[in-house]
Amino acid sequence: MVSSEEVQVIMVSLALQGHMNPMLKLAKVLVSKGVHVTLATNDVARKRMLDSNISTNFISKNSPGRLTLEFFSDGLSHEFDRDKDTGTFLASLKANGPTNVSNLITDLKANGNQFSCLITSPFIPWVPGVATEHGIPCGVLWIQSSTVFSIYYHCIKSPNLFPSLENPNGIAKLPGMQELTVGDLPTFMLPISPPHFRLWVTEFVSVLNKVKWVLGNSVHELEEETVNSLALVRPIYPIGPLVSPILLGKEETIEGSVDMWRAQDYCIEWLKKQESSSVIYISFGSIIMSSENQIHSIATALKNIKRPFLWVVKASNSRKDEFPSGFLEEIKKEKWGLVVSWCPQEKVLMNRAVACFVTHCGWNSTLETVVAGVPVVAYPEWTDQPTNSKLLVDFFKIGVRMRNCGEEGLNVEEVERCIMEVIDGPGAMEMKRRAMELKEAAKKALEDGGSSNRNFDRFISEITGKPYINNV
């Protein structure tokens, strides 16, 4: 039985790396401020963590709050490939999730838990309805940029602001942001996207009337005009960057991780042996599977550039025959590069040896590279990645965009050009200066009196119903 004076929050997320990480990091911040958090996710996460020998237990160090994990069924077996058959997964989740999450909340309440707030990931739009049924005020942790939130909101509420979405070169003029082409927009709202993704955009915006708070994993100062314009129609409160404390130069207050794959930590030892600002880091996230063309072109370019590199290629996507003949044997013999199946990305980005990040531009990776002050080669593929690429290259001005060449796909010359432009090009020093400037702005936002810290305190004050006193 818990004390009636304890402030408790339940969070609901999907068991996807890019969803769980920001939710867990939000949970850790809340715990550091004295809030008790229950993080619930579909139970395939438990199996993945157990299979990878990753602990599901969390230990608080010098934190007044606590964090626990709970699991619910999405109606599918653990063996079902949710990444490959997203449509079936989302349909099963929509059919089974509301009842199972509701039953979980009922059981937790029966054990003495009283929740002041439910915080959900935006990609399960039925959760606010469950919160309403239980009389729990609902918040959404928006895990993408404020810019993407604004695009989706206006897409449904003010479709006249957009040109024909069939024309990739059409121009969208939205409040609080520079002009965007259709090709810069999130793919989920485009005609080429599967129907279940376009339906999600509509469902998410339509359910916002049941949501009291939209907390954004961003920094006000990074997207100031967009955030200010949203205040007039649907306020969003940036509380980011939600990154690990170690990336901010602080100690972790909670031990434990929900990474879905075992990281190969020996890459950190390898990085320590490299010269400062010498290593090209390449990773396209936890979902995207690189094509044979992409692997071959990147490998050939790295061989031609002959600079140290650390390349993450998922184990299921690293068949030896996809690399140029002799490539893996040569880098192993010469020790000038490292190919791994997964790595602790934040530790990599904060290492002095990293010169640039070749990235798919997922929002978590975008924030991590901003906080680390590392310039980028942006190579987006889907969802919010094209918009994040636009932010990184044209708004933040800390990188260049790498593009496919028609039906040929990614060619070697394009990879070489982009990497060398960021490392040694005429604009490289300015990109690095700008990256360091944004790094300081992001860190400052989380400090006492910073914009994100103020938004955190405001949120906690509202869910507790009394002024929040920071005694940590």
C-alpha cells in the first residue's frame, strides 16, 4: 500500500526502441523530482530484454521517487514480427490494448495506487480514452519535434495551408516555420504512406480534446517560432532534450535500461584509441534495414576515404556478401574501422574521437547529436526523418543532406562528398561552431531557470495541485 501523499504517474508506451527511450528518460526526470512512476508497455519488451540478458529492474540512487515496469498484452505472440507487419500489429493493439491497459490500471488501483496523471506515447491514440474512463487526467509525450507536431496538427485542422501532396516540390507555408516542400514533410501524411499510418495522423489529432498536456521532447530555443505559434492553437510544452544524464555530464540517478538489443561496448574502448575528431560514426537506428546498395556504397566510400569509422549494421542485416569483397577482412586486419551490430550511441557521440554522425535523422538521434555537439550527414528515409533532416541542415545548420541518385540509389561519390564536406569542407568549421552553440543552448534549457526545467516544474505543479518545491 502506498502513501496517499505520494504523487504517482502511469506512463504507457509501445515496446519500440525509439518510443521507450524518451518515455524512460521522462520517467527518470520525474522520479528525480519525487514522482513515483509506473511505465507500462506491451509485453514483447519483457521477452526482448530477457533474451538479451538486460535487467528489467531499476535501482534508484539518491532519488526521492521510484520507477517500476508493468506489461500488457497486445494480442499477438512474442514471435510475431511487429516491425515487418506493422498493419497487423497496430490492428491487434487497437483491438486488445484498451481492455488490457484498462485491466492493468484497475489491478494497480486495487493494490493502492492512485494516479494523478497518465502520460501516453502519441502512437497509441486510444489511450486517452482509457484515461478518461478511469478519471485520470491525460498527457501526451510528443516524442518527435515540435515542428512535426505542428505539421500534423495543421494537416488535419487547416488542410488549405498545404499544396497537393502528390507533388514533392510543392510548397507548404505553415505558421511559425520556414517554407517546406512536400518532400520535407513526414511521410505518414503523404499518399504514398500505408493507410494505417495516415489514419493514425487523423486519430491522434482528433483525440487531443481528451488531452490536458502535450509535453514535447524538444527545446523551446531550438524551435522557438514554431512553439510560440502553437501556443495560439494547441500549446506544446518542450521539456527536452530527454537524453541520458551522462550526455549532459551528470550522474545517472536510476540504474537500469530498456534497450532492446545488447550493445557491443568494446567499441568504446576502440574509440578511446583514436585521435580527436577523426572517426566517422554511422548508424541508421533500430528499425531501418540498410539495402545491399547502401551497404556497398557506404563501404566503398569509407575504403576510399580511408579514415577511422564506427558503423552500426544490425545483425540481421549484415550478411558478409553485402559488403565489397574483402572489406570486412581488410578493416579487421588494418584496424582502421569497426562494424558492430549495436552500440551505446550516447556514449559514442560524447566521445572526443567522433568527427561526424551519418544518421537516418530519427528524433532521438537528432537530439543526441545536438546535445553532443556533433555535425551530421543526414540520410532520412521515412516518418519524421525528412523533416528532421530539414531542421538539421537548413534550420540548425549543422550538417549536409545525402541523397539517392534516382533509380541508381545511393552512389559512392555522394557518400564521399557529404562526409568530406562535413569533416574538411569550407563550411566544416562553421558547422562545428554552430553545433557547439546548440549544445550549450540544449544543456542550459534543463538547468535551474531554463525553459525546459520551468516547463517540468509547471507540469508537476499542475498534477499535484500545489506549488512544486525543488528540494533535490
